[in-house]
Amino acid sequence: MTTITAATAAPAPPVFSRIWRIVRLITANPFTAIVTPWLILGTIFLLNWLIWLIIFANLGADQRSNAQEGIQWSGAAFYIFVYMLVLAVQAINLSFPLALGYGSTRREFTLGAMLTFVLLSVMYAVGMTIGAALEKATDGWGLGGTFFRTIYFGGDEVWYVQLWVYFCWFLFFFFTGTIFAAMYVRWKASGLIVAFAVLAFLVVGGGALLTFTETWHVLWGTIADLGVVGSVSWLLVPAVLSAGLGYLVLRRATPRG
Amino acid sequence: MSAVIEARSLSKYYGGERGGRVHAVEDVSFSLEENRIHGLLGRNGAGKTTLMQLVTGQEFATRGEIRVFGASPVENARVLSQLCFIKESQRYPDDFRVKHVLGTAPHFFANWDPAFAAELIERFRVPVNRRMKKLSRGQLSAVGVIVGLASRAPLTFFDEPYLGLDAVARQLFYDTLLADFAENPRTIVLSTHLIDEVSNLLEHVIVIDEGRIIIDADAEELRGSAVDIVGPRGAVDAFVEGREVLHRTGLGGLASATIARLDETERIAAREAGLELAPVSLQQLVVRTTIGDTPDLSKGDNA
Amino acid sequence: MDDSRPIFLQIAEQIENDIISGALPEETQVPSTNELAAYLRINPATAGKGVNLLVDSGILYKKRGIGMFVADGARERLVTQRRDRFREQYLAPLVAEAGKLGITPAQLADMIRAEVRS
């Protein structure tokens, strides 16, 4: 039984379809990535609106403008970003073994996952911008409240700037989730510990640095100068770094256990 | 005859350099021919799953070489698109229902047959709308088996596919596999420790023990390579004189010995000596090769 | 399939038995390799080996595009073959067993005659 030749394989399907099928894999259950977030956002919004109703019903006209200014700083909508971070973690952690089991390469998987996150960021940014437009048109949902146009989202900016701001926020959270998930997939608990340690080091270390060099005012000044748009745009830097690192980390990850 | 998988001195070690190192696969070399059903047999933890993960590029080899369809499978889309390997311990995303698995699999397997998949869902009675997390062990195995069969991938792996499947479902799997293999020939690698159930399906057998290959043979040859002779102790001892004895056991005045294949004359001679000949099943052969002798109870032996 | 001989030989023998008993008359079609494999739950290659054995010995022949058929005169040939083997396959063990039980050749002959009559 001598082997004469090695059997050869038919060529692989085209690159883009190999990456696109990962997008379809991650969004296979449309509820998770597309329906549920809107439901959550809607619910939080509704709750907020009811709370404003209650608050304003008990305030006089002069106190109202104070309250409205306060609401501009409300972080209520941020739950949606936390959801996106968790989504990214789940997608990377659980779709990775299945994608490999189906015969995908790690490269295709990582690129596909990132493409998914970028597309979702665009979709949600558009959705939020529409929400913001409606908010403006209804003059704060009939109560002068702000949900989509809070300070963090560049409340007073023109729509395409707002779109950009939303997009940056979403991208940041998606890719932060990506790097943590990648560390976990590659090195399990140890990887996660290292990731958190690095994060803690950066935050505490950064804070310590600013304190000892007494340059906190420089930080606040820069943020003030950049404005919301500029500051949020800078979030793209850690986002891109996380994406790049995530890619490198997953290159040698295995679907263990 | 072409080889679809070739491994040379393949090794996989886990852990550090010192005592804690695990040799999951140790210096393994073999080649698998195209369009055959190959059996990868061995005890739990012998290295079957690790070996399959190495061959499918899911794990990285520590040493050695592996060629699938002539090239390394690692990060090789061309090779990987010909493979299907759904492990028995396969994890699925939390939000996946069975229908999502069946909906996403076709994108990864060019030969996917949706009608066949639907038929198998019926036959194995898998609830299409249930969450993967809520499936019973048997249903989970069934999904893996269905994907493996319906993918019609040129190189398909079944890693202990029967776990959780009851006897009826297992028989269904074997029958379906055989029928589909006959109609749509492809290379199939089956790992199992229910050896006797699959022994008639296999053409080529590889037995792995503690990471090393101890048997690599044509199934038919292997089956006929040994025979049990049973009879009075004296007669047995006399007959096996000068022969290689693979295994010996006994009870009272009766003894049994497993020896290498006998030709027709020798068989007649054995019968005339008052001995009975019994076949050695593949499972018995594998077990005896991996654990050695069973205690001879009449002599008060301890193994 | 408990016999310790190779499976493909057992398959060949089973087909031969069917031909001799008349279950598979000459010029009729034999089940295909795939059908045999599925029915007996064995690998198609093994089934094929058994069938090919019979093709090689002229018991079966292949009609292209249709399948395997029992050759003309196959039954006669097989019967002759079997007669030759009858002695060592049945007769020798019979005599040995009779010897073990202390049955004399004369008694054996009587027993055989009685068996044939019943």
C-alpha cells in the first residue's frame, strides 16, 4: 500500500465570503445583536421619560430649567454600551470555537468579528442619531428632557457630528470587549487577570502620574479645548489598539475545553 | 491510492519543561488514504481528540509535520474548507438554537445537503427550535452527527459521536453513515471506544495509547490476525509451545490463549487436539494489546 | 458473523450458499455491493472484496451499467467444489467427535442411515 500522490483539495471560496459568513455566524440569532438592544434602549428611555414626567409634575417653571440642565448629564443611555461590550465578549468567546469547528481560520474569524462590530456600530449610531433628531423635533419629548442628546453625545451638535460621536462610543465599547474576550480565549482565567491588571495599571498609574506631575488641569483643559467631539474621537485610539492586539492574541488561540 | 492525511513525528506537549509536562501525542506518524472509513481507537485520554485537533488545525503541534491534502492545515482556508470536525465537546453560542446551527453550517460546507439534513433531523428527533444549552446529551450528540453527515465534507471527523446517543440512535448513525458513504464516498475518521459496534464499518484501524500509535493496520487483516484457542490446560499449553502468546487466561482446568493467525492445517490440528477455536473481536484485540494479561484465576494470580 | 475468518470470505461463502440452495438462480442479479454493505452493516469495500472474489473465480460476472449476475454453470461448479471440501469440513470433525464419544464406525453408519431416512 504505497502512497503515490497526496490528494489535493478544491480551491477555497473567495475571501470576502469567508469573512462575511463569520458576520452571519455572529448575528445568526437576530435577537441578540439586533432586536434586544433596541428593546433595552426603548425600555430605559421609557423609564426615563416617566421619571421626567414625575419630576416635572412636581416642579415649578423656574426650577424646571435647572432640572433640564441636570438631565443633560444623565448617563442613562450608557447601558446600551455595556450591552455592546458584553455582546462583543460573548461573540468572541463562544463563536470562536464554533467558527473553528466549522473550518474557519483564525484570521477570517477575527476580521469577520471586527467587521460585525463596525457594522453594528454604524447601525446603532444611525439609530441613535434618528432618536436625537426626534428628540430635537419634539423639543425634548414634550418635556424638555434629553436622552439621545446628552452632553456625552454632543447634545447641541449637528446630526452628522452626532452620528460620528455615537459611532466612536460604540466602536470603543465593542473593541474593549474584544480585547478582554481575546485574552480570555487565549489564556483563560490568567489572560483575564492580566487584562484587568493592565487596565488597572493604566488607570491608576495614569492617575498617579497626573497627580505627581500636577498636570490634572492639563487633562481637563485639553478635554475642554477638544470639546465633546474631539475627546470622544480620541476614543478611537484605544479602540484601534484593542482591535489590533485582539487580532494578534487570537492568532495563536485554540478552542480548548 | 492517494493519502489525504500524512503525519510525521507529530508531537503535542502541554505544560512546562519540567515534571508537569503532558505528552498528549508522542511521535505519531501515519497516513490515511482517501475515501476510506478510518477508525481511531483508544482509551479515554489516549490522545484521540488531540490528534484530531492537530489534523484540523485547531491545535498547534509542538513538533513534527502534518499534511492534509498535501499542505499544512493550520490557518489554511483551502484545506480547512474540505474538513468538517464537530467535536463531541463542541460549544455553541448561548443564543443559538438548533435551527441556527443548521442555518449557519451551509455557509461553511460547500457540499451541504439541506434535504439530507432535514431528513436526519426527523430521524434523530431533534427539536429544531430548542436552545443548544437546553438540549440533552443525546440531542447534542445528534446535532453534531447531523452536521457531520449533511456537510458531505471530503474529509469528515466524528469524535466519539455516540456519547449520549442511545443504542437505537447509534445504530441509526452507523446505518446512515454506511449508506451515505456508499453513495457519496469520502474520507471518514471515526474515533470511538465502542470498538465492537463499529468494527465492521472500518477499513483501516489506528490504535493510540498514551499518545503513541500501537496499532496501524488494515481492519480485515487485524481481525484475522489473532485467534483464541480454548480447551484443557494441558492441551492448550502443548499447542502454544513455541508460539507467540498475546494473552492467556484460565479457570480451573480450562485455559484460553490468544495467539497469532493459524492457517488451515494448523486449525485442523488444533481441532484434532481437542481445542476449540474462537474469533478474537477487534475490541478484545485492542483491549488486550493495551492492558496485557488478565489474571489467571485458577492460579490465584494478581494481574 | 462470529466466524474468525475474514468477513469478505464469509460474504463470498454466503453468496455461494445461496447459489447452491437455489435462492440465487443462474443469470439472476445479485444485490449490489452497497446494498450488501447496508444490509450486513459492513464497509462497502469489504463487501466489494467478497463479490470480487466470486467474480475472479468465475461464479459471478458483471454486466456493465446494470450489476452483478450469477454466471451460467456456477451452481455445478460450486457443488463440485463443496463436495471436495465436504470431507474435511464435515466428515473429519464428525468422525473425530464420534471417536470422542466412543461411537464405532458401524454405529455411525447406522445413525447416518437413520438420519437420512427421517
